[in-house]
Amino acid sequence: MKPTAAAAAALLTVGGIAAAAPASAQPCVGPNTVIAGHGGGRCDHPPDPDGSFIRCDTMYVFGVGGTNCYRVPPGTPHM
């Protein structure tokens, strides 16, 4: 049985997505709690070789909110 063009495209797409995982996809360290739709917190990812790191702030009130992640410059203290 020969693979169809659609099947080949699907395999390439899945392979591309799997290979495109971000390098900074390491676990976030720090308190981050949402209970009954309320809460949040701040967490820091491990530092990159240049000393900068990704910090994420999360806030939820009545189940509405979200997370904002941003790069923090070298020398900023971690949580």
C-alpha cells in the first residue's frame, strides 16, 4: 500500500511540530495557585546561559484571567 500525499503531509506536519518544541520548555519554579477560580502567582524558569530568564505572572478572579510570560534581564533576582 502506497502512502497518500495527505498522509505524507500529516506525518511531516506532526514531525515538524514535535521538533519545534521550545528550548525553554523547562519546568517553572515558584508558587502558582488557583483555587475555585481565584488566585495566581509568579514563577521563574531556569536561567539561560546569558543570565536572563522567563518569568510568568498568573492571575485569576472568578475564573477569568490568564498568564503573562516575559524575559527578565540578567542580574534580576529569582523568586
